[in-house]
Amino acid sequence: MQQIPKILIIYTGGTIGMIKDPNSGALRAFNFDNLLVNIPEINLLDCQLETVAIENPIDSSDMNPTYWSEIVSIIASNYKTNDGFVVLHGSDTMSYTASALSFMLENLRKPVIITGSQLPIGDLRTDAKENLITAIQIASAQKNGKPIVREVGLYFEYKLYRGNRTTKLNAEHFEAFDSPNYPPLAESGVHLKYDFEHLLKSEESELVVHKGLNTNIAILKIFPGIKAEVVEAIISIPKLKGMVLETYGAGNATTEGWFIELLKRAIKNGVHIVNVTQCSGGSVILGQYATSTTLKQIGIISGHDMTIEAALTKLMYLLSLDLPSDEFRKNFETSLRGEVTN
């Protein structure tokens, strides 16, 4: 007889965790110990639920690697006794967290589904209930006794995406997220339909948790008229180890001498510089145009079709491993958790 899946819900904060006070009408934190009382529909789900919250739930604007470490610690300590995990999170930094968790949880063989909402759970028109209920269904879905999803996913408004392929595109619509360079892993309608071809195929290995990320990084967004003083100020940041260079189109940037020389200086000083396009979709192809050939020649690393969120968190992760330069480049340009198309 198949056992009922056991799912752990991890509350970190955010809009989904708010409910209107019946007396004042003001929003207040939602007590997830009373989950079944507030969302009785969950009783219809064929799974066993437990809830836990991080020590100090936060607005997602305050999310940082210390909280990511706390989340993965909760997952690791409950990994063997649970079949899946649902992380409730504010939408503003959800894609960053989804990307970070994917790198911090190596050899993940169980679903970690991150979700949230645009409206509080107590609002009449809330999207919180559907997002939460379907996220739980996805986390508990099994085939032949094994989880269907074995990776970090982000579920929002009827679609499940690979977490490290997502970006937030809209602050007002319920369809807040998109995965520009990778198709949805599942879509929710009358039935939940999984795209089995695009789900990550995990190896039968033990979970390895990486808690220490290196945050000595920066982002430099190229724009017409950028000054040498701006670039120099960024590459001169003390202890800087990595930088995401947001370029035009397929990885293009100005070829002015001062710009190239400053990048060369940073690379010589041991800063890993990765090139990611500013476009919402598409890929960096270094050398496709003359304006990116020079970047390739001086040792800029290609981010291919990674999102900014994935590139940033992958940079933190790989820097923490203290890899030689050649190995760092190879790992960054290779898909480790399905974050890049090779």
C-alpha cells in the first residue's frame, strides 16, 4: 500500500502570509499553525502536512544569503522524513531564492516548490489559495513511488517553472513570473499536466548542502554614456571576487579603450566577470558580433541564456568553492542544475 506523502511547508514571510484583521482591516501575519482552519480546502489533499517558519519571517525585500542558509538547513534536517517541501515566499525576490536554493541543494531528489501571491490570503480576490494548494499538490505528486518533480520549482498562476529559469516581470498582474528561455514544467487547468521531457533528471546520490555563499560580487549594467569613473568605482570595491556584466543583445558592449582596459585590470586582479544579456530572453553569444569579440579575448565568461538571478546566485555559489580559474569558467558555462542551455 502506497504511503500518503508527507509535505513540509516552510513559511519565510511575504504577502501570502498576511490576513486582514476582522476588526481593523489592517494586514497582519498569518498563523500557519492554523492552516487547516483558514484554508479548509487543504483537507481534501491526499497528503500529510506540517508547517514551520524561519526564525524571523520577513518581507522578501530583506531576503539575503543568511536566510537562504536557514531555509536549506530546514530542508536538510527534514529531508529524510518528508517527501516534498513548499516554501512560502514574497514575490519580489522569489526568483533569486529559487535560483540560490537550486545551487545550494546539490543532488536534490525531492520537490522544493516555492510559491507566494500578489494578494494576501485573506483578500476576497486572492491568488494565494490556488497557488498554495497547487504547490502542495505538485510537491506531493508521485509516479511509481517516486516524486515527479525532483528539483527546485517556482509555482505561480497556473504554471510551474524551473526555479533558476525564472524572473519577475510584473508587479501588478497575477501572472507575475516568466521563464523566458525554458518552457514551463507543468501547467494547471482542469488537470495538472507535466512536461516530463523538460523535468530535471536527478541522479541517485546523497543530498549535499552548500550553506556558505560568497557575496563579494557586484552587478555592472552597461548603458549608453557610462563613465569610466563608474566602472572603476565598481571594480575597485575591496575584496571583489566576481561581477555580473549586463550587456546589450547577444553580449555586446562598448569597445572604447578605457572600458576594455578596466575590465582587463579587474580580471588580472582575480575578479571573475560573467556576461549576461539585459534582454528578457535570448542568449549571450560571445564573438557573434565584433563588439563582443574583444570581451571574449580578454577572458570574459559567457552566461549564455541564464537569467540575472541565476547568474548572480551561481556566481556566489561557485566563488564559495574556491575553484581555479579554468575550472570556474568551465563550471559557470556548464549547466549544473538546469540553469543554462548547453
